[in-house]
Amino acid sequence: MLTVKLNLLQILEKDVILDAGCGTGRHTMEASKWHDSKFVAVDRLLTELKRLKYVLDLMAVKDELKGNVVLIVGDVLQLPFKDEAFTKIICTEVLEHLYKDREGIKELVRVLKNNEEMAVSVPTPYTEHLFGNLSYDYFRTPGGHVRIYNERELLQKLRKGGLKILYVCHEHAFHSIFWMLKCLCGLKNQKALIPAFWEQILIFSMRIKLLKKIENFWNNLFPKSIVIYTRKEN
């Protein structure tokens, strides 16, 4: 399930797109199906990139891969690219993992071309506080979240980094419910039935219009993510 609405980024054939901290690469996979552009997916974990490569290879065999995708092991705090190397950047659910988030924003802005767009997302503060109160392990997992953003704080940091705010959206209400159930049943309990059942609803929600409409309504009340669309100013 995508966090960033790709149509709001207005991806063009000439674009070179960075998926920064891509994880399993869901945005790269979806965008490369439809756009004949160059995609660079960067993550610190080689295991995540290997999973992404496996899926991309399957897509290529099925002739579902339209874009050109490059996978690179790298750190958002020290990206191995020249200044203004990208025309679009996607950075979802990454900044909350960084102790030096201002440096991360500065580095992302450095590699983005002037007058081009970047989409950033982080978890909402009320879901983070809720999950932290429900589960002792939520903020004590290695490599996990190290900060909680409120919307105003993140907007301020992005503006100070040289970005103009274009849109602010809220997404993934169904994921809020999923993680609440995971916290209640135990984050380490892989056999818990209720979260597993809700995970199937998440999968079906991508295909069934009625479920999408229900989630869009609840995104106004109980979203999991804040998504901010920005443009780099000269």
C-alpha cells in the first residue's frame, strides 16, 4: 500500500527519482510499472534490497517493468550522489528513525534539483503516543523510531531546509488499527490471530473500492501517517 500519491508528484519520462530509505521498495515497484523513468532505490539494509531485486526480476520476466531501476546500499545522512542529481524524491517513514534528522533533510535537499518535488512522510504523533503506551517494545526495538513529530515541527524543519510546502495529506487509517492490534497482542507475537485477520483486510482494501472509501473517511480521524509534498526553492 502506497503512502505517497504518485500522481501528485507528476512523474515524467525524463525524471530521475530517488526512493530514499526505500525498505521493501513499494513505491519504486509501483511507479516503475507505469513510468519510463530512472529510479534509484537506496536503503541501509542489503536484505531489503535483495527482496526488492527479487520482485523486480519477477516483474521484468512478466514484462511488467517499464522503468529502469538501480538499487544502492546507502545512508540517507550521506547519500553517494552529486548535488541536484534527482528530479523527484520519495522519503517515507524514514526521518523518525534518524537522530540527526536535520542533517537528513539537508542531504535530501542537496541531491534534489531546484524547483523539483519531494514527498516526505512520518507517523502521526497521536498514533505514536498510543502505540508507545500500549507496548513497552514499540520504542525499544533496535533500528526503530527515535523521535515523534508533530505536524507543525516537521513543516518548520522542511521549510528551514529550503522546501516550499505544497500539500499536506493524512493516510493509512487501517494501518493505525493494525498496529494498535499488534501492540495489544504483543509485537513479538507472530501467531496472534486478530492482527493477522486485520492484515488481510489491509490487503483487500487495496482492491475493493468500498474499503478504500471507508479508509479515506477514517484518514481524517485516525491516520497513521502525515504526508507532506514539497518543492525545492532556489
